[in-house]
Amino acid sequence: MLLHMRLLVPAFVLLALLVLVACSTGEPSTIASTREPASTTITPTPSAQPTPSAEPTPRVTMAPVVLAPTASPTPVPIYHAPPYMVAIEAGHGGPNWFGAVGYDADGNRLIEKDLALDTALRLDELLREAGFETLVVRDGDFTLTPFASADYRPNMIAETQARVDLANAAQADVLVSIHFNGAVYSSLRGTETYYNPDRSFGAESYALAMFVQGELLGALAGLDHEVNDRGVRNDAEVGGDPDNAHSYLLGTNDGFSPSLMPGIISELLFLSNPEDAARAAEAETRQGLAEALRDGIAAYFAWLSQRVPPPTPAPAPVAAPPPAQCCSFSLW
Ligand SMILES: [Zn+2]
């Protein structure tokens, strides 16, 4: 579809490329490639439903401050016993970083940063109910860094670095970024999830992306929405810079202190498509998508625990028998 349009309307190609998926990684974007993701083969298994815990685990709240980049580039250990921490990053935010914009059926404006935040907060609650720890990188309509000037790119990089630094400082186990998509052509619609295969934990990121994408599609089908699977994709497809092809959020770009854990960027629906936008505007849909994100995340950790069984605990030492008591006399 995209290639076909490129041929038919060459005058709009550059504009389309610049806008398509412009929100996805928070970077000026182009579709650099249509190649498939790396050929890692991981077959998702049906997700394990999380078992609600009696008490929600605490949520780590972060003030809008800037931390120094993490000193150590050592990735967060992949395998360890629960609980697991999920860093939730609601895309965009603040007065100057809106992301995609669309309209619902009544002509009301839909702004990506607002819908992403709403979905992120729903996901936060669901994950804590399921026993996960969470770090909500942005829990309000703000940015962590000044984002005031029109110089978009350095602002975006600095803001993304601040968000990655928070996830790294918290030693989160996974980083989940929530976005809604936008394109010049309103016919473009659907759901896609990005990951970075070129990290030491690329296989884990791919698995997380596959689990989440599958759950998202299932949730939309369950809501009677016409599903368009745009797939699990390499984030280098939208980077736009040959020297820094990957997204800053998931990548290893020059001059950037990268995230230290598996991560994904989920583009839930296209706000520029009337049918997708109408569904994104519904709280029921966003709740369903948040539940799908939770289920995909839970399935990832269930898969991880089966992939490398935890070591068998050493047998507990046999307790020595208590010394004989000589108090039975009083009982007789
Ligand atoms: Zn976005």
C-alpha cells in the first residue's frame, strides 16, 4: 500500500515520509526500509493470565527531574526472581510535544500525548494489581526537560535521555513505550510494535514485542474492531539517520546513554484514520489495550521463566531435634 502510493503521488512522498510514524520513536522520521525484522524465531505461547495479588505493589513515582546518565552500561540482569519492574513510558508530553493529532467521530480533537498517558496510567494500575512493580516515567502532562524551543531534535534527544536514565536508575526489567500513530494518508491504520534487534537483549525485546503485539491484536478483535496487523518491526525502519538508525529510546545511538533493558514501542492505533481514531477515543478501547499490554508483559515474563529454569534451591538444613524437656512431671 505505501509503495503503491509512493508511485502514484510522488509529489507527496517526502511529506508523507516525514510524517508517517512521526510519533513512533519521538524522532524526525522516515520510512528508511521495509525490510522485515531480524530473523530471530520465537513463537509466542498463549499468555499466562497474571494472578492478582492481595495488595498492589507500590508504584515508583518520579518527580520531573533530570538525572545524570547511568554510569555503568551493564544491562540489567535478565533472569532473576520476581518481582519484576516495568518502566512505562507514555509517549510525548508537555506543552510542546503533542505527537499525532486526530479527530473522533464528533470532531473532537484527539492528541496522542493525552491518549498515551491515559493508557499508560491504566496499564500502571493493572500491572500493580498483577503483582508487578512499575515506574511511570511520565505520569502527567509534562516533560522532564525543557522542551520550549523550536529546535526539536536536541530537545527530543535530551528528553528521551532523561526518560531512559530514569528507567536505568530504577533498574527496570523492561521498558514499554506507549504511542498512537499518525500519517498523512488517512487510509493508513493498524497496530505495530517496534523493538531493537541490535542489542545484547535483542532476542528478549523481540519476544516481548511479539507477545504484546499478539495480545493487542486479540484485544482489538475482541472489541469488534477491524484488525490491521502492521507487525513487529525493527525500530531502525523509522530512525531516518543512517548513522543512528535506531530509536533513541531503544537504541545505541552516538552520544546517547542507552536503555539497559529489553524494550518495545507500541503504536496502538492511527489517530489519523477515522476508524482507528474513533476506537482510540473510547475509554473501553484504551482499557482493553492496557489489559492487552499487561497480558503481553505477563506472557513475556512467563516465557522468560520457562526459558531458563531458576536454579534449584539448596536443600534446607535439617533442624536438629530440640533437646529433651524434663517438664512432663508437672503434667502427670
Ligand atoms: Zn508517538
